[in-house]
Amino acid sequence: MTKKETNWHLQPGVKMSPEVAEDVAKIACALKSLSAFTTFVIERQDCPDDLKQIVEEGLDAMSRVYVW
């Protein structure tokens, strides 16, 4: 079986099986797409601060796991 080419790789020191890493990457990519939408919403003045914090914490967590 050949190794599947990916557009991401784990940060140094992060260890997980390739299957789990692929599933987590799919989730992370979905969240990254959602963050793009949320960024649009955040630019509006009526966006709640807790939403901003949740999005920023999620993006920070993805950066600790993956190199994009």
C-alpha cells in the first residue's frame, strides 16, 4: 500500500496513528473552514465575545497539533 499524500503534517512531538491523524485532520479542516465563515461574522459589530474566544482557541489548538 502506498503512502497517501497529505497537505498537512503533525507538529514535532505530536504522536497519533495515521488513521486517527487523518480523521482529526478532516475535523480540523472543517473547523478551519468554519473559522473563515466565523471571521466574516466576527467582523460584524454584534458578534458575541464568547464566539470570538471559542474560534481563537480552536485555531490555536489546531496550530499546536498540525503544521499547515
